Amino acid sequence: MATILQFDFPYPGPWGADGTKALKDLADSIAAQPGLIWKAWTENEAEGIAGGIYYFKDEPSALAYKDMHAARLASFGIKDIRAKVFDINEGLSEITRFKSA
């Protein structure tokens, strides 16, 4: 079953276009993750938090990525990492224009 993974954590920046330049290699690495369909990068500069919403083809792929990425973030010195895994109610989601893979 398709699975959503949500990450957020304290982040000092860079933000916006500067973040795109600084994190391109990381984005390329994430794009190559097994089972990943897409990721939306999230940032709230006013609150100093960033993260993402990930759409995986299945829960095992999402859980494997969750463990690996949490360890990677911790290795960058990031603390207070929150990660949550959600099943998708595809019937309701299709009504609200969600496209499953």
C-alpha cells in the first residue's frame, strides 16, 4: 500500500533559492531512493523548521528511508527530528485530486 512519510526538524537555513543551490546533491540522492514516488520539500523560515512530505510505493520503502534519513540528519547535527508514517485513504484522497502511482 502506498505510504506517506512526513519529516520536520529545526533548521537554520539556507532557505528558498539559496537552499535549492546548497541542497541539490542531497535532492539528487533522495530522488534515487528505492520506492520513492515524489517528495515535497517543506520550509517555514519564520519558525525555523524544514522537512518534507514523501510519497512511497509501499510501507517497507518508507520505513527503510525513515531510519536512514533520520540517521543522516542526526549526523548533520540536527536534533528534535520528527518523522511520521501514514497510510493513504485512496478513496477520499482521489476525491480531493490525489493521484496514486
